[in-house]
Amino acid sequence: MEFRNITSSEPHFLDKDTQEVMGLYQPVFMEYSILAEYNALRDQSKILQDIYVMPSAKDPLHWFGLIFLRSGYYAGAVFRFHIFIGKTFPQVDIPNIVFAPPIFHPKVDPISGYMETRSSFGKWQVGVHHIWHLLLYIKKSLLVIENRDAVNQVAADLFTHDLPEFQARITECITECKDHLNDSNQFSTDAHYLRFSPYNPNIHGTFRKAVIANAKSSNSATAGNKSLSWVKPGSLQPCSSQD
């Protein structure tokens, strides 16, 4: 899973004058860059499906994240993560990804929750690498396990030598993360913190009915659009069917 050799149509060479201007107006440029990064997520909504992020209301350089896994070893999981961006963005090193609580994965430190990214990104390149690449990296890493440059050697060894135990540890991890999904922490008072609320029929019921009705309507339309054939089963002669 490599993000080192990404090509981009965006100019990313900065001459001396441009660098001086960026230095003078760094806070403004940084704010604009963060906004542009967040807006760019909309263009990648299909490949980033089931990932949700929101910059902190208190600090735009700190993003809250949630990922839902529907397949693979981590199917059924809901994981919280944070992205911490350097103060001189985009002239920074790779933003840090931290899972909270730490998840059981070869690329995630079991104590800090820090996710290893250097092996796939190398050096962060302005105009080439974007925050959405980090989100895609998270998703791909959870769907396709790689144990090179592991920061959790136990997970890497189990994946290589004892797959049933590896899966068992993942199941424990998924359960633990769900149990602590709504725990209070130092960030949970942030207005933009991603929260879950209990099901309330007065609030969610109408939306639920609309989703179900839409699904039934789509299924009916699919059934009504059943393909027709003018060839009789078992025959290769055109127009042989009498139906």
C-alpha cells in the first residue's frame, strides 16, 4: 500500500518569493489549506464511505474521526481515531493518526494508539499528499493487513503464524471499542466531537421509515425492470421465445 509516488496535476513547486509570502501570512494560509482539505473530502466520498471526520471546534488542526467496518477481519467494528496536523500545515511532516482506544493491528502502537504511516507515505509532499489519503490509508490498512514495519509485533506475529488467535484478539478489540464508544474524555466536551445518541422514535422514527420505504421502492423498481429475452432457453435462435 504505497502513497509515495502519487502523481498530481497541482503545482507543488514553491519559489523563493512564494515561500516568503507564505511565511508572512502563515496563519491565513494554514486556515485556507485546512478548509480546502476538508472540502476535498466531498470529492472522495465514494472511496471514503463509512469514514466520518470533523475538525475540532477548538482546534482546526485536530480532527475527530470514526470508521465503520463492514467486511474483512474487522467486520462489525466501530473505531474512533484522531488526526493531529502540524501548526505549519501544509509545510509539515505527515499528520499523526491516533486510535482511541488503541486497536489491535500490526500498524497501531498498543500503548499510544499511534498508527505507522512512514513506510507508505515517505515524506509528506505539498500539493501531492492530502488528508483524504490518510483516511484511505486507514481504511485499506484495516481491510488488507500488512505486517511490514509493524509497531505492534505481537499482532504482526499472530497474523503470520496464528491466524485464529489473531482473529480472536480482534474480536476482543472490537467489543472493547464498542463498550467505550461513548466514554467521556478530554475531547468529548468539544462541540464537534462525534457522538452517538440512544434511539428515539420521535427523532429517528420518521427518518427510519423513509429509509425503509426508499429501500422497498428501489427493490420494486429493480424487480419491475426484469430483463427480457427473445431467445428460448436452450436455443441459440433469435426470436425463438414465445413469451
